Amino acid sequence: MTATSGQPILSGMIECVAPDSETLSDFWSQGWAVIPDVLSSEEVAAARSALVDAAAAFEARGMPVRLDALDPGGRNIRVYDLVAHSQVFADLAEHPAVLPTVEALVGNDVILSNFTANTALPGSGSMNAHCDQSTIMPEPWPEMFAMNAIWCLHDIDEDNGATRYLPDSHEFTSFADVPDDPRAGMRSFEASAGSVLLMHGRLWHTSGENRSSDRDRALLFAFYTRGFLRPQTNWWRSLDEEIRARLSPRLQALCCLDFGNMGHGSYLADPGRH
């Protein structure tokens, strides 16, 4: 797959931002937290433009962008393997204002399991309730092994289909903990365009219904997991050689394109033990 055109979204070198203690505390206590105003209005516009191009390129290759099995009503546009489409998305996947917080939450062996987009157009329906960690490993889920960094390309709220979540459900460790109707107690997230919503991998949620008449809701989902888990995207297959070569060393590692799965243990004996 050849990446679409797109200038880097990060202008110049940006220093890494250390994790904020309040953000970490909010995340662990409530299962989510917001990093506000990560992107400027110009950067948000660039990301939205890149997403429109990516969706068109994806569809031109014969890949479906409307999936009835996931989204009722045909009013959602989904794009997968975003790193393959534009440098914009590669920059977001390792953004220095977000990745250090992800590493602090998931661990230093973190990988980018997938990076997808879901645009809810007016009239969109809601998908099934789920937690993302259940899609990559069997129960029980004794601790968090996965999380999403959700990039908001529009202001999101209940009216335009913001993601809905079940409070305190990040404490669930098996399907037996889930109520019969998890939707009943769900609430909508609210965040401004350019913000990043951090979501615990065990937090039960669903896409909201876009009840507005004229407001799109575009979200990018960077799904990070512990390194010992099989990624949802095979980046070796999704990224052609030219794209792989121009990724930064850190992003190559996030996409498992470097030495391989070293997420648990080590091949090297500790000489100090002998």
C-alpha cells in the first residue's frame, strides 16, 4: 500500500511532554482522561483532510468503508491501517504530547496494535457494546493490557455521536461482571476538537448515535497494547517497504518492525547472576 500525499502534521521538533499526574490519576480512577488541545485548529484541519483522502484511497482499492456488521444504517465511514495512508497519522501515532503518557499507562513494551478511523455522519446508529481488551485476549482480564488514544477531529458530545461509556466498567475482569444491558447506564464523552481522549482497555463503551442534522464526528483510534499480545494489524503486510523505511525508529518499534516481540523476558542472561 502506498501512502497518500500529506505533509507532516508536526512542524519542527516538539519536545516530549511528561505525563501529567492528574491525567494519570483520572485515568486509573475513572477509566478515562482527556488531554486537551493537543492539536491546533490548523493541525485538526490537516488531519481531517488527510482522513478524507485516506477514505477515498481505501475505497478506490475496493476496501469497504461502510460495514453493516459493525455500524447499523450505513452512516459510518471506517478506515484502517492509517499509518499506511499519510505522514499525518504516523506523526499522531508517536505524538510527543501523548505517547509518553501512553507508555506510562501501558508500559515500556507498548506496541501500536492498530490505528483506525470512524466518522459518524448525521443519522448514524450505534454499534454493539464492548470493551476493547476482550477483542485481543480471553477472560479474565486481571489488569489493563490495552488502551485507546482517541484523537478528536471534531468537537464531540451526545448530539453528534460521541463515544458512550459505562462508568466504573474498567474494573470488570470478566464477562460475568457486565450487566445484562450495559447501554442502560452509559454516558457520552465530551471533548473539543484537537483533544485526545485516553480510554482504558476494559472500559465498556459503544459508538453514539449521531442525532445532529449537520455535524460530522470524526475520531481516530490509536489502539496500544502490551508487547506480548498479537497486534490486530500486521504492519509488515500493511506498510510497503518505502513507507517502513521512512518511519522513525520509535514508530518502527511501535509497529513491531524492528527486532520483534521482546515484550516479556529477555534472551540474554544477566551476567551478574553468575
